[in-house]
Amino acid sequence: MTRNSSMHRTLLVDGSPEPVRALRTTLTSFLTDNNVPSRAVRAIVLAFSEALENAVEHGTVGKSKLEVRMRYSPRFVLVSLRDSGSDKTPLGRPVDQDDDSERGRGFKLMNELMDYVRVRVYPSGGTRVSMMRRLDERH
């Protein structure tokens, strides 16, 4: 029997780290409860954390809303995050990387950890990053 599971959360972000930590914990629990292998859990949570940090930094101003969706199936995990901002550097977009800088590496990291990363910028404002990781024997 195939078991699928989904979760949708809306998070109000106000600049404090507590909601961000809570969301990482929620994702980790969601994956662990669905028996996702620990190696995949670490990769998914790290990629998600990078997208989440970008959303807080680039896509939120004051009190802002982040929408998070998580989906599990025995073959893959999909996570997506939508911010409501309109920063010049949308969530998850690659930026010119300076070898001496610590900035601009998040998008590359997300792509290395996940099998699929898609960024969509909405004309009305906001950006969605969707990431998928297959759960087969090579992961």
C-alpha cells in the first residue's frame, strides 16, 4: 500500500529566529514521521533552510507571510516555499558570485542537494521556490 502525506503551513515572520527554527523542526518531524532516510532528511532540511533564510532576508519586510508546502510519497519529497516580498534578488535566484564572498552560494547548494529546483516570480509580488528530491536507493 502506497502512503502519501502532505502538510501546508503559513508562517508569519517578524525578524525573530523562533518561527524559522520551528519550521525547520516541523519539516524534520514530517520527514522522519514518514520514514525518509536520515541522509535524505539532512539534505532536504539543509536545502529548505537555505531557501527559508533567503525568503526571510530577501522576501519579507516587517511582518510578512511565508507559505510552506511539504509533500511525501514513497518515491519523492517535494517542499515549496512562497514569500510575499518584492526584493530585487528573488528567493532562490542565482546571483553573481564573488569568490571572496560568502554570499550567493545558496542556489548552487539547493541544486546540489535536491534533484529539482524551480523558482517562480509572481508579477503581483512574491516568489516561490519548489524543490524535489527522489527517494530511491542512490540517495
